[in-house]
Amino acid sequence: MNATQDNARTTWVLLADEGHARVMERRGDAGDLVQVAQWDDDAARADEADLRAGPAGRRAGGGAAGARGAGSGAQPTGHVTGSAGVNRLEHEAELFARRVVEELERAAAGRRYDALVVAAAPKFLGRLRQQLPPQVAARVVRELDKDLLQLDPRTVTERLFGG
């Protein structure tokens, strides 16, 4: 690739965690990033306590106190509910990762970016890696296992491109 082509290169930066993703774009080798897309998944960010409260509140016998009923032989169910809540959060995060990857795949097919930088919360970065199709993975030029979602575009530009 010659210098002229490199200066025209479009780089996308994906900032993501289990329930929120932003894509910023930089054309060429200068200038700040500009946000071009944003996706949210409120279900993946649901508070585990909220997930636990729903099923536990509807359980017959009032939860742990009911489980101690005479001769019932029932086991306390607190761990099952907590596990179910965690499993639901994991499932929602998996679905959100799939959605983000599908959006990146569509954009790659439409030649909207040439290079991709991915900065994501460590666990979510792993989810993304597992799902990236070859045409998107081939564009990844850098990965950071850091959640940079809260940073403004100028700060992200400085962190990733040095200014």
C-alpha cells in the first residue's frame, strides 16, 4: 500500500462492554475520532439483584423460610436463583456481542472501514473474538482489553493514536 492509499484509510474504533458499544471513525492519519454508531442492550446491563428479585419473589413458600418447612426435604434455592440471574446476564451479553459483530460485518461488506481497533472490557473482548468472522478479523489492527466507553472522542484519539 502506498502513502496516498494509507492516508485515505478509514479506521473504525469499537469501544464496548456487555451492554453498550460505540463506533468511532478516523479517516487518514490525522484528526480526532468522530462517533458514527452506537448500540445499547439494556437487558445485558440489568442489575443482578433485579433478576434475583423476580423469580425469588414468586417462589412458593417464600424462599428459604418455606424451604425449611416440616418434612419438605427442599433445598434452599438462593444459589439457583443467583446462578439463573448470572446465566441470563451471560446470555444477554452473548447476544449483544453477536449483534455488534453482525453490525461490523455489514459495515465491512459495505467497505465502510479498512482497519478496526477494538477496545473492550476484557470478558466482552473474548466474546467478540470468538464471534468475529474472517472478513472482520482480518481488519483488526489492534486490541485493548480495557473499557474506554466513558472517554470522550479526543481522549480516545490521544490514547489510541497519540494525539
